[in-house]
Amino acid sequence: MPAFNKSIPLYTGLFLNAVLVATSFAQSSNPAWLDDLEIQLKAEQECEVSYFVNMQEGRIGANNYYEARVQCADGRMFDASRTEPEKKFTIKACGAAVC
């Protein structure tokens, strides 16, 4: 019985470690296109996204389109849009009177 009691913390630690590793590779709860936009903003604008607003998706003819306004952690805002088959978003900085 003493050997069993000593192994409980080991197995508990291994289980918790496995849960942490599994969740670190999980996708966000956002739609995939928002994840793509976040990656592009970080790479091109050095924007750490705080939140998205005015998110829209729809169809223009046979193509899907995606739009969103983005608030960065440093206070900057961007409007972004993409119409498939394009892979990259068109990103425009918002001025004080523009957005």
C-alpha cells in the first residue's frame, strides 16, 4: 500500500502535464479566419490583438468575404477585409475621424 500512495502524486502530475500540453496546442474559439487575421496583424503591424468588433462574413457571388475592425493592445485600430480566393487580408489603419 505505501508504494501505491507514493505513485498517486506522480500520476497526478503526469496527467496535469498532459492536459496543459494538449490545451496549449488547441485552437482558439474564434473562427479560423480571425485566427488568420490575428497572425497577419502580428507579423505585418506588430499588433497584439485585444479584441475584434464589427465582424462580418458573407458571400459575394460565389466567393466568401470577411471583415472586422481590430483593436490592438497599444490602442491602434485597423479595418481588415478579405474576399476569397485571396489569402491575405487588406489591412487599413483607422484614423481618429475615419473609423
